[in-house]
Amino acid sequence: MRRSLLAALVFLSSLSLAAVTLPELFLKAKEQFKLGSYAQSLSTLETLDAESARPGLENERQKLLPGLLFYKGASLAALGRGDEARAVFQSYLVLQPNAHLDPALYPPKVVAALEEARKSGEKPRIAEPEETGLLAASYRAFRLPESKPVEEAGDDWADGPAKYLLTGEERKSFQNLSSPAARSEFISGFWKTRDPKPETPGNEFREEFEKRVAFADSRFTQDEIRGSLTDRGMVFVLLGAPNYSGKRPLTTADDQGAADASGLSRYGRAEIESAYRGGGKTGDRMARIAKVTGPDANIHESASNWVEIWHYLRPNLPKDVPYQELALQFLTKAGYGKSVLQRDANVLSAIERAKTVARRGEMIAGKGAS
């Protein structure tokens, strides 16, 4: 019982402290770096990265992002992880293109990594930054098969990746077509209206779209679901590769459950708070608390539960998306789903605006790298 009450106090304390921890985490990481505790600093920064990506913290994250990226790159460099450091520093230079370090204040590895990141991108380009991260690198190296399959004019075409581009009126028109010839003619006209340079032999927009679809199909297939039709596939097709991305285990903080790091709570925040604050006899109240804080309250499968986060910076977002940075979270959890996009207000707005841009036959800035 004492353990249950302690868990309750820890949980309630975490609710009141969560809103003020971001600046404290940053200062802690900065101090750890100055003391030469680079591994600890990196660990704190990774926690800060994950916590600041939560919905509703966009303004705070935007203020912290340059410092977060700098100290993350610096910590990686100081630990001898040069390739990773240069990738992070490239993202940092997008935000702070004129940054220079005093060699007297920073380890030589840090100074060298920043300068190598600067040189690897030639001059940091604010309009079209070089993307970093494994997904971006993989996509840059990806090539479509020389003999692409002929696009079928079946009646299910509108339910494939093209659905991201179809307007409501176009969808209705296509659904009213009954013959393969009519559908084939519709598809040809569909792509023609989205050709950004009709005077050239190819259709650059269609080529980029089909490349993204093929890449998503090859990387994000889930069970029987085509890769480009999964949540990650949809985001990749509409936004391209993220500037950088990462994956971490799902924690009880993500799950909004009790403060027990050994597993994920089976109960939601409302149920837990109700257990603590509900009335009734003392015995009934203690039974409710035991139920939501006891051993059976958690799912002990943390290895199969994680959060994948994709970060996009302003230059690589569609021009109609009004954010300096966008962080999208894909949640995998037993009993919940695989890589499910967390659809907060900013994410939904960005996706809809990206669809609007794509329906005009436009891709994002830096489409060659994405």
C-alpha cells in the first residue's frame, strides 16, 4: 500500500513539474558539457529533444532548438562520433549559418566537426538546406527501377497514393467513369494539370511523387498495408524525408500513466486521477489506487513499444505550412498500433496544407534532396 501511495505522489508531482522542465533540462545539459560529462550531456539533450517535441510546446521548442542542436552536435563530436556530429551540425547551421567557435573554449573535435559540417554543405543555404539523417541519405541514393510498371486504370486507382492529390471533385468524376479507356484518359489529364513545366518532355512533379511513393513502398510496408498508404508513407509522400529523425522507447510519461519505468500503464490519465481523487470508503479508495499502480497495471513489453520522431525545419516544409519547425510522432504500442501518426492540431494543419500545395503540382523546397 505504501508503494502505491508513493507512486501516486510521484505521479502527481510529475504533472506539476512537466511544464517547467525544458529550460532546466537545457541548462543541465549545458553545465554537464562544460564539466566534460559529454555522455551525460548527450543523454540529457536526448530527453530534452523528446520532451520538447510534445504537442503544445512548439514555441518553447523553437527557442531551444538552436542550442539543443549545437550542444547535441558538440557532445557527439567530443565523444568521437564525428559522422553523427556533422549531421546534427548541418541542421544547426541551417538555423545559425554564421556560427563560429572560439578554439580556446571548445575541444578541437567540436571545432573541427562544425567546420566540416559547414564545408560539406559548401555554403549553408537557407532556402534549400542539405538534409541530414538516415532517411534523407537513403532517399538521395534511391533510384526508381528503369522499367516502371504501367499505371493501371483500375477503379481502385483513387484509393492508392493518388488519393493524397485528388480534389473532392476529381474523386467524384473518377468514380463515375465505367471503362478502362475513360479512366486512363482521366489519369493522363490528372498528371497533365500537375505538370509544373509543360514545355519540358518529362513531368517533374509526377517523377518526384512516384519516386517518393516507390521509396515509401520499399521502406514502410506494415503487414498487408502498402508502404505509401501507411501513416509514415503518407507523411513521406507529402513532405519528403525529414531533416533528421530518431526513435526511442515509449515511456510511462508518453503513456500518461503512473511513474513506473518498468512498463506501460494499462490505464489512462483520467482513470488514474479518478482513482486518487474519487470518494467512497477508505477501503474502496485504496483498492482503486492499487489497481492502477500495482504490478498488473503495466504492460511489460517496452521493447516492442516506441516513439519515432521526424523533424522538419522551415526551408524543407511546403511554403504554405506556417511553422519554423514541425515534429511528427509515430507511436508503436502493443494493443494500439504500429507507427501511428499522432494527429495534433499542428500536424493536421500541416498535412492539409501540404495536400493543397501538392494538388497544385508543387513539391516542397529542396525537392532534389528530399
